[in-house]
Amino acid sequence: MVETIAFYTFAGMAILASALVIGQRNPMYSVMLLIASFGALAGLYIGLDAPFAAVTQIIVYAGAIMVLFLFVVMLLNAPQEDTEHDVRMHPFAGPGPMRFGALLALGLAAELGWALTRTPSEAGSFAVTPVSSVAAIGRSLFTEYAFAFEVTSILILVAMVGAVVLARREEPR
């Protein structure tokens, strides 16, 4: 009973905070709400009896990644969302990117529907082996999955540089 109440509480917090992230006009509030969403996800991981995933969620995402987002928001000095005039003047505004975004949203909805309608017998394509310790996770991460780990860090760096370049303000001549 207590686990069910905790699950619905953390799930509701995660959904509400995530919905408010995209609904805020002030990017600083969005960053803070994203940290709240990450905290709620960590609570869900604890409910799933995965304390390592919960601590990693807090340290890596709410700690390191969100500090980077916070610095990017402060560096760009964007107090609020662009006005309609700025959106019209932006080179990426228009029907093309909107259609592409809608197509990606439909793909996500189809994948989510497929994942939720699978039976448990279909889900077992990967062998589930219990992890005995944090040392085993670290050894696996930095040996078997070292390439994916490094590619992810480069992807995050490229995304930050891209955000700074796109939001750079041209000085009038």
C-alpha cells in the first residue's frame, strides 16, 4: 500500500514537473523544474529497488548535466522565450521543421504504444543478469561500453556548442 502511494506520488511529480518544463517562458524555471523531475525519477528508481540508478540519476543528471544547462542558460542571457517576431525571423522557423517535429512525435507515440502492448514473453530478447556490485557496473561501463560512454559525452558537448552558436546574438553593423 505504501509502495503504491509512493509510486503514484513520484510519478505524478515527474509528469507534472516535466509538463511544466515545456510550459514555462522563463528558461531558468524550466531548468529548476527539470531538476525536480529528475528527483522524482530517482524516487521511482528507489521504489524499483534500484538504489544505484537513483543515486546516479541525482549525481549525474540533477548534478552535472543540469549545472551545464544552467550555465548555458546564464551564458545565453535569455530571460524569456522569443517573441513571435523573433520566431518568424529565425532561419529554422517554418512549416518544414514543424512537420518533422510532428513526425517524430507520431513515431514516439507509436513506439510507446508498441512497448505498452507487448506481452511479457515477447520482452525477453535480452538476457537479464543480476549485477552484484557497483564495481561490476563500473568495470562493464568502462570496458564493454566505453565507446558508447565517450560518444555520449561528445554528443552532449556538441549540443551545448550548437545551442550557444544558434542563440548567439549578431551585433548590428
